[in-house]
Amino acid sequence: MENTLWNLNNIYESFDSEKFKNNIKTLKEKIKSLYVYISSADALSTSEVIKNYIKKTNDILEISSMLSEYALLRLSSNSYDNEAM
């Protein structure tokens, strides 16, 4: 069986890349922003809260999916990749 390594550079160059680190930082900021929004949502209408909650949650899911998919693809291409575990 031939070992094939996938080129994942179009997602991230590495876990140490600026793009990866920036997305981690952005993810943390968006999660914090969602928490703050939910904490102050009592003053808003229900439909507005739901609409904004869905948008904020989708933004979080988009970034977290890309981060986790990169790690899973790295691990899938090399099950000995300790950095991806």
C-alpha cells in the first residue's frame, strides 16, 4: 500500500501558521461575543434574538469546522501525527 500525503496548504500550512492562529483567536472572540450577546438579549425582541443568535452561531461553526477538519485531515493522512491528536 502506497503512503499518500494530502496537501492541506489551501486550508492551513500548519498548526503554527498565522492563518490558523488567527482563526483560533477569532473563534474565541466570536464565542465570547455570543456569550455577551446572550447575556444581554433580554431587552431585545424574540425574533431579533433568534436571528442574531443563528448568525453568530453559524459564524462560530464555520470557523470551528475549518479548524477541526484540518486537524482531522492531518490525522487521517498520518495517524502518527501527534500534533493533530
